Amino acid sequence: MSNQPASDQPASDQPTFAQPGAYRSDPRPDAQVDTAPAQPAAQPAGHPPLPFRWAVAYMLAAAVIALSQGLQQGFVVTNLGPLAGDLGVTTATSAWLYIAYTIPRAALPVLLIKVRTQYGLRRFAELGIVVYVIVAFASVWITDFRSALVVQVLSGAAAAPLSTLGFLYMLEALAPEWKMRLGLPMALTVLLGGTTIARVVSPVLIGDGGFFWVHLTGLGLAMVSLMLVFFLPLRPIPRMKVIERMDFLSFGLITIGFGGLIAAFVMGPIYYWTDAPWIGWLVIMGFTALVLGVITELNRKAPLLDIRWLASPAILHLTATLFLFRLILSEQAAGAPKMFAVLGVAPDQMTTLFAIIFLASLVGALACVAWMRPTRVPWFHLIALLIIAFASWLDSQSSTLTRPMQMIVSQALVSFASMLFIPPAMLSGLLIALAKGPQYLLSFVIIFISSQTLGGVLGSGLFSTFTTHRQAFHMQSLTEQLTASDPQTMQAIAGGAASLAGQISDAGTRVAQATSQVVQSASAEAWVRAYDDAYLLTAFVALIAAAMLLLHLLRDLMARRAQTDIPRARP
């Protein structure tokens, strides 16, 4: 294959922006085409910042594009129960819709690194958004589970480039000194807030009309994104022919690996791990495929992923940090919403809570804009861990009487802390990537997005598994107390039967119904205790991580003082 760089468009199609009519191809008054050879995956560094009005337009475009793909995922995650009823399947079966969306969403960004390099940024953006609009259009006519499954696979594949586009559009608008300080927190706020916003708007969109308005909203956002991508093109970068046949083998192994792990960690808590042997085989298949993928990549001259760089101590430490924090954040993703569902709280009763959660994440992003610096990253992480530990401890005091209004403060603190942690962590990764070379910048962005998708699924699966295990433990303990000889149990049954006297005439039926209500109350109590245990475990893990980070900071401080004292000690 030829390695000669080429621009995103043929020379004859590249507009000269001093000529009349150039704005039809690129509306920005200062847009230029970079024709100098450069690293294929790096954003050109010599472009001047955009004028204010175009910078605002690009930032709004970034928010719409990121929100479009985020809501698409959020609608599936937050509405599996209603989706199951709408399609006539069980809730367990509807979980395959989430799996079908998440697998290509997590795996495809790995291949897109080379796709973008070979075919150019503009084609990458335009083709990605066109495919997304087509899939959004098809989703309006979903009629059964099979068609929904196919559309979710296509939706996940189409949404994969949109995350990168949202990120690039946000950075495109800003001057170099503001790209990391302002662009990074703002982009991550919108990219990671899709599920939260979906929980706010879903009850209004679903109403009594099913999912028609949900799909129509997704289609509308996709079409607006299409208009923005064509009207506000990204600056072109040089292209190179980099795709090889072995890339598809590596991508296939990575997809199988991600798919096995995602399916296992979604279905594991539902069917429970030891009750369904095929879940174990999914885990084995996933790990085996990933190992084969790593071996394949290590023996290639131009791999999809630079495994040796990813396995360097700095990247491994950063990956472990992000994964640990992703596990801690499962307290919010898989904790409060599911606990309230167990307590019978309707989705429309939680909209205020999730609206405040999103606003808290925005405040956290603004705090990063104001104070984030590379030298302050560890302190941001320390503060975030301490806040999450405190918030999780507050949540661990929940009872069956707890409602969303009682968890506003704690959940807002968790959301605020998440934005104190993730942007500085990503800043560290980007600086490591830039130190290696500018071509590693986009590679890190895509790998970060992919790993966060996978980490979110694994974290939620582990959190749900823990709560299921603890619920069984607490339920057994409560069941032992629900005996016919227990005075409190008999009093509860008698009180329940008396309250049903005006509705049920038969005494035996009233007693049976009251007994069922007591058992249901015990089950709800067991679930709340299980979630309290999970919240407490989250607080404990966050405190342990904060203590280890503090020790690390103290060690570095002592090492610096020792180095400064050595010259003074010399005669």
C-alpha cells in the first residue's frame, strides 16, 4: 500500500477561501486547508482560533451531536421494561437490545482510528452522520423484537463515530490554550450525560403513546446533527492508506472479546452466574478472543492498537484508575434508579432528581474549567474520591421510606465528583499521548470512549451481582423472622387483613392477601438493605483509593524535598 499522504478532498475540490463562493464549502471565514504533510491522526496545530460566532456554533454542534448519540443509548438503558412490554417480550429478553447496541458501540471505535486516517475527517463525519440518520429513520417503524434487535446493532455502529465527532467539534472551536481546559470538560459533560438526560425526558416522550415519540426525537436530533455536520465541516487533515486485511481479523477478535464480556456482565445478574452455564462460556470466549487479538496485534508492524504503548506503566496506571472509578460510579448508574424501581417509584417521579444530577455534573465541569491544571490532577482525584465516599455513606442510610427527594444531595455530590475526576484523568492521558506523538492523540480519545463504555457495563454488572447476592442473604434473614409464632408478623398480617375488609369479603382471602403484602414488604426491605450494603462498600472502596492516593502524593512530596535538600547538604 502507498503511504503518500492525501488531503480529505481532491485538489480540484478544495476551495480557496479568498475566492467568492468559498463559504459554500466551509462557512468559517478563517478556514484553511492544511496541505502540508503531517501525522495522520493528529489535529492540525497551526490553525488560528475561530471567530467567536463560529466558535459558539461549533460548540453547539458538538453538544447536539454528542447529545444525539447519548440519548439514543440512554433511551435503551432506561426503558428496558417498557420496551419489553411494547415488543411483547420479557424484561430479560429485552436486555439483549442493550447488548446489541453496546457491542458495536464499544468495539467499532477501535477500527475507526484507521478509517478516519485513510478516508479523511470530512468523509468520516459525513458518512457517519448519514448512516446514523438512516438508522434513526428505520427505528420509527420498529414492529417486533427481531427488527428492534437489528436496529439496535445498527444504532450502536452508527453512534460509535458520533462520540468522536462530538469531541472533535468541541475542540475544533477553541484556541489551543482552551482546548483541554474548556473543551475537554464540556465535551465529556455532554457525552456522559446522555443517559441522565434520557431519564429526564423519557417519561414525557413515552406517555401513553408508546415509543413513537422517543424514536421521532432520536430522528429529529439525527437530522439536526446531519445539517450541522454538512454546514460546519471540520478542518481537513492529511490522509494515508493505512487499512490492511489483518485489521479486520484483529477487529473481529476484539469485537468477539468485547461482545462476550458485555453479554456476560449484562445477563449474569439477570439469570445469575451459576444458574446459567452459557454465561460462563461467554466470559471464556470473551477473554480468549481478546488474548488472541492482543497476540495478533503484537506481531504486526502497523497494528490497530499499539499494545506495547497501552501496556506501558503510565497507561496501565491510568486505565486501572479509570476502571476503578467507573466501578465506583456504578453506585449512581445501577444503584439509585434500580432501588427506586424496587420501591415502586415511577420514572416520572425521578425526573427532578436526574435533572439536578445533570446540573451537578455541569457545575463539576465548570469547576474543572476554572481550576484544572496538569499539576493539580491528583488533588482533583483526591477531592472527588472523598466526596463520593461521603455521598455513598449518606446513601447507605436509605430505607423503604426513602424517595428521590431524600437522595438529591448525595446523588448530586456523586455527579459533581465524577466530573472532578474524569476530565483531569483524561487530561493526563492526553498529555501522555502527546508526549508519545501527536498521532496518538485521537487514538487515546477513541480508546478512552471505548473503554468507558465497556467499563460501565462491567461495573454495573458487578454492582448488580453484589446487590442480588446481598438481597438473597437479607431475605433469608427476614424470612426466618416471618413465622406464625412471631407477634410482629401476626400483627402485620392482622392489620393488613383489616385494611382489606372493605374490598374483600372472604376472610381467608383477606388473610392470604395480607400475608402476600407482608412478604412483598420483606422483599423490598431486603433489597433496600442490599443496596445500602453496596453503597457502604462503594464508600469504603473510595476511602481506600483516597488513602492510597494520599500516600502516593506524600511519597512524591518527600522525594522532591529530599532532592532539594541534597544540594544544600553538599559543602
